Amino acid sequence: MNWGKGLTIAIIAFMSFILYMVITLMTKGNADLVSEDYYKKEIEYEKEITALKNSENATEKVTINNKGEFIVFQFPTTKEIDNIEIHLLRPNNDKADVTFSEKDTKNVMIEKNKLEKGIYKASIKYDSEGQTFLQKEELNIN
């Protein structure tokens, strides 16, 4: 076999491989990496980052007392607190996720017997003095 035949076979094999890959990747399901409302989600994410930074820089933070029959969220007493949203997200069971909303209060109490036992990711969002604050914590409900 001379070098011409070998080169031709190599080129045909390479082109066949490329063609196979193109057909395989084109027939796979929709694999869009960008969502339909990408820009809206990006703006919401920027707001979340700002709220997290506000919470980190705050002199007083939300304290969580997880003892007894209730989970008590105590908000800073030196500020006016508005529009409290507490999201308890269960990582292994999205049906156990719970959201609580309150207005104009300093303490929020949640009964433990209304929640499944296990680990929750708490996302505490509130407005104060024209700023939004977001604090994320992990809770273990026994």
C-alpha cells in the first residue's frame, strides 16, 4: 500500500467521524444553556447579591432560635422591618418547601410540628430603611 491510499483512508475515516458526531449531537434533545427570560433572571440575581451584601454589612442580623416547639426568627430591634419573607427549602423534597410572609413585626414563630424533620435551607428576606436584606442559614428540624 502506498502513502496515497493511506492518506485517502485516513481522510475518509476522519470525515466519517466528524459526520457521525454532527448527526449524533444534532439529534440529541434540546440542550439550551440559556433560559427564555435570561436577562430577567440576571437582574433578580444581581438584586439577590446586593441583598446578601447588605445583610453581611448590617450591624444586627436576624437571629434564629431553634429550641423548643417553635423556630423563632428575631429581627433587628433598632430598625423598622417591612415585608418579611421566609423560605424554608428542603433540598431532598421540594414538596416540603414552605414560605411564610409577615409585615411589620420583629419576631416570627413557626411551629416545628408543621414541618417535616430534617435539614432545611432558610432564606430570610426583609426590607428595612429602603434596602433589601437577605440572610441564608441552614436549619435542622428534629
